[in-house]
Amino acid sequence: MKPVHRFVMRQVIASGQETRFLFSHICRTARRVAVLGSAFTLLGVFSQYVAAADATSAAAVNVDEASVRANEASTHEWPVHGLDFAGTRFSKLDQINVSNVKDLGLAWSYDLNSIRGVEATPLVVGGVMYVTASWSIVHAIDVTTGKNLWTYDPKVPRRYGSHGCCDVVNRGVALYHDKVFVASFDGRLIAIDAKTGAKVWEQDTVKGQPGSYTITQAPVVIKGKVIIGNSGGEFDTRGYVSAYDADSGKQLWRWFVVPGNPSKPFEDASMKMAAQTWDPSAKYWKHGGGGNAWNALSYDPDLNLLYIGTGNGTPWAAKLRSPKLGRNLFLDSIVALNPDTGKYVWHYQEEDAEGADHDSTADFILADLTIDGKPRKVIMHAPKNGYFFVIDRATGKFISANNFVDVNWATGYDANGHAIKTKIGKGGTDPVDAIPSPFGAHNWQPMSYNPQTGLVYIPAQHVPATIADDPDWLKGAEKTNEPQTGTGWNLGMTFNAVPPKSKPFGRLVAWDPVRQKAAWTQEYAAPWNGGTLTMAGGLVFQGTADGRFVAYNAKTGDKLWETSVGTGAVAPPVTYTVNGKQYVSIAVGWGGVYGLMQRHTDKQAPGRVLTFAIGGKASMPEVAAYPMGELLSGVKYDHADVAAGQKLYVNNCVFCHGVPGVDKGGAIPNLGYVGSGLIENLDKIVFNGPLVERGMPDFTGKLSKEDVVKIQAFIQSTAESARKSQ
């Protein structure tokens, strides 16, 4: 049996009980058995499977601030998320270079046993790679052989999968002394013995907080303190960042991003200041306020400053959460904290009163640039709103900003660093084609900076969407046309009520941060491409949504090499040396908020780590064709149910499954292509069905059987419309 066929069979076997349960309830006729055979093969491919790890051990690590700074001279290892504290993702290694990159070949591959999104930056220290897969599972790999040393599974309850907006992903671990630190999807911070993979301690970082929190972020360790934020800006949460003692797990400090109820004492002076920028008439605190710091954490050891990037407000619509507006601090900001105490030092808000999910959570790069003839210590940032910012990292003073993609929400920034908004940027109840859309001009995928070329390499994109403030927001979830209200989302906005006219794109932008303009660009077939790596060999590497791993000339943008990786690649690559030889590794696995419902390759493979070297001769692992059935037909329905079914589908299904028969499915299948047997028995799936244990929401008590009938009508009707348009 071929390896890829064994992978598919493992999925089915691992879920045998659930599959038999479904068959006993669904397979009523031979025809349905035939249809469901293909449908459940598809569902099996999307199930979660975790292989048992070998009980071998890794070498002990000894990472601290001194070792990270010492590594900056050679970059032979990859000890922290961005390679160095500056987050440059620039390697000084040059064995792999513009003259020989054409000879790159696969050295080894490693199966992460994951079928959801893989977004992790692998860390490599002492000959061991530490990398996470979906569901926050940590793998330790011998980088000389590609063999497993240990696997740690935090056993996130699969039912918790519906608590997050954007897939059950994880962006990596942190290392400190003899421990590996990972934040689990359900909000725990866990210390693991780096040698054995055994748990040392864990802390629930979200216990007692109202709202639906998750964590997908890689922690950072500063002077023995493990720093972690959280996600949940769509789920009525109040964002915060916490520090824990690396040895004991004791909480040391916590800083909230937005103010709480102003009738109660403020946690600190920064919250009192922030409260002055919110309108209390809407009782914003009842919806949490958002601002979650879900990705960017950086540290300047010379200035002793921790930088955090903050997220969108809850709800998204600024005029609903704060009717008299105000800046709504500290949403969509770069905030500097004292890492010893968690005390506020300064902030720069990249977009005030923001209302389009323009998070400021993309990774930062710290650099020393010469601007107007003067040396400046800066933060470079390219958030979702489409502007590239250069900010003084000692003071937070605005230096410059310019758009790296087309935008229509602002015309630019004034000398004080305030956005000059257009009518579109001010929000309202009329649908607008938002550019950038909530998917962002640059999402979480890390950019890199090459000091030799002076360029920053940005994974830029546009995913078209129309948005509008929802006038029915306060009438209850069942009254609105907002997406995913049935699974707890609170946007205060409708989504694509009018089809967008803008066009999607993916683009690699080489950006000059001093001149604030592009030096060169490379166009892609689609958005949602991977993070970037640059190196002294004159190269830039990036994975793509259409399943390639590509190397470019860092100075000119000429494509020098590419290989197929069998699945969309969204995570950033890393490079390091083993026994004096340079390697490049990338963790691949399609998913994330866009990848759940969309894809741009007709292949499918489990999450993997692929490692390349000059002269590598290993065979690339086999991949399977994406298991998509015929366009849905044969489901009987009442046309009178379609309109109500559309609303129910938007409220409960659309951001996972996409539009039936129109989208083609991603990490989760499109319901227009799964077969009539499954759709005819949809109630067996949505009411505490077998897929709940793989992350699907349980709609018991949220939907009625009559609601499900209406959703069935919408799915079949939309599939028929798609067939006519084809």
C-alpha cells in the first residue's frame, strides 16, 4: 500500500467508532452507502490523528539571553521565533547562495500527523528541532536524521475547536534553559522537559475570564519570564498579556489591552488613560472590548522593552462598540511594556477607531536605519491595514508610513502619524468593498529583513470582501445576518451582503523601508502565501498557497529555484547548520482562517517538515488528490425554505465550509461536494455528531431540526445555482 493511502486509511481506522455510528444512522439504502463511502473517505482525511512517539530523548537545551545574542554572530542555530531578538529572520549563513541554490534537494521529511493548518516556525538548538502542529502538539526531531525524539500532546479537547475563529493552529514554541514552552489552543501555558518531552508544569492563562479565549501564539521568554497573550477578539473577550516564572509557572504580572467597566477601579494608570478614549454609553465592557495580542511579541534587550501588537475591537464595528468613537486605546497599536513589571511605557496606535478587523498583530522587525542622514532605532511593521510603518522604538514616535498595497480606507498619514480616513474608512451601514479586507494586506505570516539589500520581504495579499455595520446588531444573534453568530462570533458587521468587485491577489513585496517604496514584487496565483526567510547567500525563500517552495534573488527578485511541497505552505522557513552543513526547513500544512474554506492546489497531504540541502537526494513524500466529490444533487427540499436557510447557514457555517458549490473547500470540505447521503442526514452530524470530537461545533440547543431542514434547502439550492453558472 502506498504511504499516502496508508495515511488515508489511518484516518478512517482511527475514527472507526464514529464512522460506524454514522453508518448505522445514515446508510439506509445501498445507494446511500455508495455515496457515503466517498463522503466519509473525505471526512476521514480531515479528521485529527496523532501518532504515538518513540520514547527516546533529546539533548538538553541551554537557551538564554546570552546564548541568543551570541548566536547572532553566526546564526548557526535558530533559537527564538524570529531567529534573533530583532526578529529579522536574516541568516548570516551563505553556503546556500544564488550560485548553487539550483542544486537544493530534499534531505529528509517528517510527518507531523496533522490534517489542519501548520503555522509554526521551527526552533533548532543542539541538533534538535522543536516544532508544533495543529492542536498545539509539539514534536522534537533529530535534525541529522529527521527522526522523532519525542512528541508532547497537550490533549486539547477537540470540542474546544469551535471556540476559535481561525483554525486550531499554533505558531511555535519558546526555549529557555532546559525547558520547551508551548501555549495550548485552550489557553494553557505548558513547560516541557526539553530532553524527555515530559510536562513540568502548566498554568491555565484564561481561567476565570469571561468570553471565549484561545491561544495560537508562540510565547517569548525574557529574563526568566514566559510572556504570552491570547486570541478571541471575535468572541467577547478582553485582551491581555501575562508573564509567568519559567521555573515555577507562577504568574508574575498581567497587562490588559483595553479598559474594563469604568465604574470599577482600573488595573493601572494606562487603563484609566485608555478609558477616556471609549464611549461608555454602549457599555463596551459587556462585549469585552477585544484588542487581543494574539501574535506579535518582540524584545529589545538594550532598551529593556517588550513590544506587543494588539488586535481588533469587539465588536468589529467601531460605531457600535463606541458610538461617539474616540481612539479606543489600545486597539490596533504597538505597545511598549517594561518586561520586568508589565508596566506601560509608550504606545503608537496605527489605526484609531478601526472598524474593519485591521489587527496590528503581524510580527515586528527591529532595526537600526539611517533616515534623513541620522541613525534611528526603529520598529518596522506591516499590519493588516496595508501601510508600512517605521516607528522610533525607544519613544514610540512616528517616523513614516506608506501603503505597500492599494488601499481605499485612507489617503495616507499626517505628520503626527494619524490616518487620514476616507468615507470607507469611517464605517457605516452601506456595504463597502474594503481594501484591505479583514483578511488583511499582510496577516500573521512573518516578513524578513536583509540588511545587505536593505529590503523587507512582505507576504502581501488581498482577499475581497464587502463589509457593513449591522443595524440589527443589538436585536439578538437570531435576528442578524452576521457570519457565525451561532458559534459565538460578535462582529457587529455583515459580510459579503453585496458581492465585492475587487480582485484577489498574492504578492511578495520587497520593500525599501527608508524610501518607503517597493524595490521589486513577485505575483502569485492566490493569496494566503507563507512567511519569508532571507540569508547572506543573497536569497529569499517563501512557501506558496499553490503548493510550492520558492527561492528568489534577494536583490533583483529573479526566481532561482522551486519545488512542489504537495500542499499549501503558510508557515515561514528556517535555516541552520548541522555538522558544518547548511539546511533549510519548512513546516507545511494548509489551513488558517482563509485555508479552512479555500484552497489553490488539487493535492492534499498531511502536515510535514521538509528539509533541504545542497545535493539532497531523498524522495519527496507522496501526496493524494484532493478528495472532492461531484456537485451535490438529489436532495429534496422546499424552495420556501431557501431564504431562511441562507441566513442560518451564514450564521453558523460559512466561515468554515464556504459557499456551497461555489468555493471548493480547504482544510474543511465544502458542503456542495460531499454527497447527498450526508446532506440528507445532516441532523446526525450537527447534533452532537461524531465530528464534534474533531473540532466541529455541537449545535444541540442552538439549531432545531426545522433549522437543519432549511440549511439543507440552502445547500442544495446553492449547488444547483453553481451548476447552472458552470
